[in-house]
Amino acid sequence: MVVSDMDYKVVFAALETVCEDNISILCGPSDLPYGAVARRLVTCMRKIQEHGQSLKPVIASFTAVFHHYDFDAQTPGNGYRTLTKVLLSCLMHIIHKGRYIASNYNSAFFRADHNASEMEAYCSALCQLRALLHLAEQLINDNGYGELYSMQDGDLSRRFVREYSSMHKACFYGRCLGFQFSPSLRPFLQTVVISMVTYGETYSKQQSGLGLAALSLLTSGKYVIDPELRGAEFERITQNLDMQFWKSFWNLTESGLLAGFSRIASYPVQVNFTLTVPPVTLHLPLALDPSLTATVSPPIAHWGPGPVLMRLISCELREGQESEELLAYSRSDPPTITASHLPWVQTQPRSPWLIIHFHGGGFVAQTSRSHENYLRSWSKDLSVPILSVDYSLSPEAPFPRALEECFYAYCWALNNCHLLGVCVCVHSVKLETTQGCSEPTGRIHVFTRFTCGVTVCPPVGGDTLCPQCSMWFAICTLSERGECCVPTRMRKWWLPCTALSYVPSSFQVLIVKINIISGSTAERVCLAGDSAGGNLCITVSMKAICSGIRVPDGIMAAYPATLLTTDASPSRLLTLIDPLLPLGVLTKCINAYAGADSQTVQTAAGSGSLSALGRDTAALLSDLTQGASNWIQSYLDPMRTTGGVRSLSAAQRGSAGGAARGTPACASATHCGGQVGYPEGFEPLRSECLAFVRLTSCPVIRNPFVSPLLAPASLLRGLPPVHIVASALDALLDDSVMFAKKLRDMGQPVSLTVVEDLPHGFLSLYQLAKETEVAADICVEQMRKIFQRGNLRKRPKLGETSPSGSQSG
């Protein structure tokens, strides 16, 4: 049964039955085996029963109102729904395990200690989820109708951060890791967590490459065998290690070895090389009056003008992509060997479409290389070139450097589509003279292609019927040398009269003299990005509106971050349990982007001496160890010892011991849960490993170009169609829902799709499971809509003609 389709009453009834059955069996005859384990299970089942009885009315109140917070009736999804679903998923795991225990307790092969530990872990998780639901109750009471964020109540957000700092979280990273996600993704999440805690333990050690690899191999085994130790160590790492560790860990995906494996598994492409675009001033036509131009300066924030790095990916080699002009921008040394040198590769015509991509990574990590796996697939599925921007990362390059570089890359791409393998259209033409038609009022589409700077005409399908005189006419543009540039297949219809006039011989006589007023851009441009990249897609479009230049034809933003604050929302409560986006990590990324982190980023001791191969080998062996050890985990687990703890310092040992099961007492008076107003007699488990979470109080955070959810209508009006693809289990779900609502209420074109059972960052996981493939396909279809739709928005009728002396715009 799918959790989202379940009646919560059925689940709670089943939970009550399972608890009663297990208590009855385990409290039976005294000659039953596993006496001590039986007592543990009875205590655990009674706690679960009590939690279930208390949570049933809470879930009933949520299910009665959470539909009011959806984007619309066809798109169910918000943080309140998600918290309900996560709780029911936890209860279903408990019910399944409880039924197994009741049926197999007397079996000779029953692993008593293992099953008792599993049930205790889920009991701890249920206790913490109960606390989150009580926090969500306060949100629903304090926020306005239909509002998911408490942006005016700073005290509520501070209470949320205080609770996060002291609440026990290790249970969600041990045996219960990823219980809320699709089962096919749980092995991957286990691999990530084990790799991270292993990397964290060896991060600051002075080791050679082989030494680090061997240490990782030995260290990772204990985290496979001991889930409690793994959870406690992961909690410590996610709460208290510095930003440089996170950058270093997530940038392992940039290493040659791991990237090589990803490329082997990805769809092959004929064009894939990096570009370095020098910082020169650009000139683009104004959208409302193409006879005028806007000046775009190169990025200058923090350290002055500098080059912008990009990657061009295309499944097929297209005209212009093999040009010397483009290859001159290549960053590779030695120079890129293009597919054009291969005898079996044929150059294809230019594409009418272009995707400009901004990668995710919390503004602090990764490049286009980390995202190649799905970009290659996009290029194949849509048959489109993709330009992915490698913007500068924080904290070394805080806001607005990344935005400046992405906007500059967007403008450069518009001016240089002919190099990227993309068809080009003339912005506008001015009609100088006409013969046979007094004033043509029909729209004239003037699409052209540029090859080495020469303009050519459209196919015959571009001809237009004049609505006044019913005469067919077409426009032929000129090369810079004033030569007739009619394709060979069309020349039989054209007879050049003068250097600037043409007569279509097979039609009624219509002489048209034209003048190209402005430069050229791609026919269709889509901005696409995930997470931080989704934020940049929106803010780059806002900057284009403010600059008066052409805005893209559409935006596809996957799980975008639209509010870079620690303001509380129901979905952000998931940062307590999410292994990929804990609140401590989220706030570090936000503060780094805002430039609020006053600490100078230093490379960890010893890390600089490691070769790239050494780091790759360490990461690879750690992951391979996890995979090889996974199958024996269930057999080794009953014999679990605490020997692994001896490798930790005394202080760490105390933290691990206190966090392994959690403690019901407050860690300190400052973090007492009484401030939150939990029900009498209930207190969540507390961790002795307190998190330091720095509130995002920097004014930059509320800049509309940092948090577009806070942008005024004047900055958002004029955005192209925005297609948001979010995940129901993402801590940033409410960002997507509230931003989509804001655009819809303004009358802006927007769509929201919410996929189920997937974590934040699912695009990078699209090859791992069927569910992620389906979600990636949804993103592709949204971009296809942008490309295939006719008039996406009211734009100046580029190419319209008017009598002499007037201009089209």
C-alpha cells in the first residue's frame, strides 16, 4: 500500500493491534527465551503505543486542513502533508517489524538483539517525529491562512533553530536511515553516510594517498557493522565540522576517477569541452526597442573583472561548434580534440533551441562536471546544445559574484549562439520601401542563420500572406557584404534586382528593401538549474528584466532555493532527519553565499599534500568497502561491539555514547524543550553533541536577488513561464510551493510538479533508480514545453514591419 494513499485511521489501528500483540506474546510464559531482550521489546512497544495514541489526534487535525496549503487541487504537496507522510511511513516500518517479531519470536533463527535494536531505533525516530509535529502545530497556529513560512515571527524561527541544535538526530542516520525515501535509494544513502563519516574521521590526518585509502578501508567497516556509531558520528559531522570539509567532500564527485565512472555510465556525446570567456563588455539590443542597445559589464564583485567558465555539451556535432572561433575559448591544455576530426562524425544543422544550465551545490561546491550525467541525457532527449556555467563558489566568492557570472554567461550566449550550434533569429527589421502593398500589417517572421557571419534566409515556410492585399511576400536579408544570401533551393523563386531589393519571381511582384536594425539571438532559450542553480535561473531572469534585454523563453527549476533564510516552515523541519540537507549544513551554505561567515576559509592540515589520485582512491575504496560489506551486515550486527569507539577521542566517545540512544533530559538549560510547549509528560530525546547553527541574520539574505520569494511584484512581473519540479520529501518543498503561489497570484505563468519519495538533489541520482529516472523525465518534458510552445508570453513582435520612418520592436 502506498503511504500517501493510506487512511491514517487504518495505520493507527494497525499500530495499536501490533503493539498489543507483541506485549501479550512477550509478557507470556516465563520460559520464553531472550529474557532481557524480551523486556527491552516490551518497554519499546509500550513507548510506541503511547506515542501512537498521542499522535493520532495531531494527524487528524493536519489531514483536515493541509489541503489549504497546496498550490492547487491538482498539485497536492506542502510541508504539512510531508510531515504526515513521513510519520505514517515510520509507523508502517514499525508495524511491519512488529508483525515479524510476533510471528518469528520462537523461531530458532530469530535474531533477538538485532530486532530489538531495530525496534528501539524506530521508537526513537517516532519520538523525534512527534516533537517535529508539535513544532508544526505551532507553525500552523501562528502563520496566516495558507502561509507556510513564519517570516514575520523571528521568535518562532529562533525556537526552531534552538530545538534543532539540541535534539537527538543520530537515530535517523543509523538503522532508520532513509526510511522515508524510495527503497531503491536506501543503499545509496547508506553509502553516502558511511563515506562521509569515514572521510570526516580521516579528513585532518597527515596521510599519503595510499595511507588514507587503507585507513578509509579499515575505518568504514566499523560503521557498516555498527549503525548506532555511524549515526552518532554523522550527527557530529553534520553539526560541527567546517565549510571546507563540506566543500572537500562534495567535490569528490569532481575527481577524475569518480567523474570517469559517471561518464562511462552516461550517454555518450560528441561535444563536451570547457570554455573560458574573457571579461569584455557586451552589447545587447533592448527588448522594447532593438534599435537601442544595453551594455553588460563583466563580473566585478569582490576581486574585479575575471573570466567566466562554462562547459558546452551537445549529443551531436552541430554547425559552428567546430569553428576555430569557439575552440579559441577552450580551457583545455592541450587543445580540445573535437568530434569533427573523426571521419564517421557528420556535422548536423543548427538547433533552434539552447539550454543554459546553472548547477546546484549549495552555492559552495561542485561544477558542471558533477552534473554531466543528466546533462548528457538532456542533450540527447531534446536534441539541444547545453551551455553549463561554472560560476565562482562561496565562501571565497559570496553574493553577488555567482549571479554576475551567470548573467554575463547568459548574455554572452545570446550574442554567440552561432558558435554554440544554435539557429539565430534577427531581432527586428525596418521596412524601407514596398511595392504592391501599401502597409503590410501581418507579422513577418525573419529567422536567419549565421555561418561565419553570413546571413541566410528561412525556408519557404517562412513566407507570409499579407492580410490586406492577400499577396504573398517574404523578406531576404543580406550579408555584411550586401550580397544576396538566398539558399540554393530557394533561388528559383528569387531574382535580385539591386543590391538591396528582391523580386519573388513565382509570386505577385512585391519589392521589399530591409535594414537589419539589431543583432541576433537564439530562437528559443531555456534556463535550467537545480537547487542553488534554480535560484540563479530565477534571479538571472530578474536581472534581464531590470536590464531591459531579452528574457529567456522559460525556466525549469528543480527543487529551487527561493528563500535563503532560517525562517521556519513545516518542510524545513525535515532538516532534522534529512541526511542530504541537515539544517546545520543548509545554514553554513546560506551564510557562505551571503558573505556572513567572517572566518577565513583554510584548507585542512594535510589535505593539500594529497594527490588527486589519492583522494579518488580513498573515496572509491570507501564506497567499494560499503558495497562489499553490506551483504554481511545483517549477520554481523548481533555480534556488534563497541570496539570501534576506541578510535575516537574521549570527548567524542562521550558524545557518541550519549547520542547513540539519545537522552530524554535537556542537554542544557538553554535548550530545554519547555519553551516550545510540548504536551505534559513528553520531551524529545536530546543529544549531548550540540549543534552550532548560526542564524541567517545578514541583511543580504533578504535581498530579492538572493531570496526571490521576497522580491516585490515589480521585479517578478515579466518573468517567463516558470516550471518548478519539487520533491515531496525535500526540506525546500515549501520554497517551491510558496514561490509558485506568489507567481500565480500575480498572474505570471507558472507550473508546479511535486514528485514523491525522492530526496533533495534527485537529478544527480537519476541513474540509480526508476523513480529518479521518472522525475528526470518530468524535468525534460517541462523544457520540451518551453521549446515547443508558440508564443510563451507577450513579447515585442520582432520582425514586424511598418512604413518607412517607423521601427518595429
